[in-house]
Amino acid sequence: MDYVSALLPPVVMAAFFIGLVVTIVKSQGGPNKAKEDAAVDLAFGRAASVQQQTSRADDA
């Protein structure tokens, strides 16, 4: 029975990890994908504009 108690934690952790990966993969895309992509694009655009403004202020 020692081998069962030794193998149980890794098996449980592996099952949890597999479930986590499956959940992440299933949640990608779908009807909200365009909305999520637009939010990321907006965030990148804001970061780029702030970076450009900062570099212009440093050059002046």
C-alpha cells in the first residue's frame, strides 16, 4: 500500500493539470474572441502611444 500513497499525489496533480490545460484550450476563441482581440489591440495601441509621447518629451 505504500506505493499507492506514493503515486497518488502525482496522479492527482497530473489530472488537475490536464484539466487546467483542457479548460484553457476550450476557452480560447468562441464568440468573445473578437471582443478580447479588440481589447488587446486597444491596450497595445495605448501603450505604443504613451511610449511615443514619452520619447518625444525626452527628445525636446
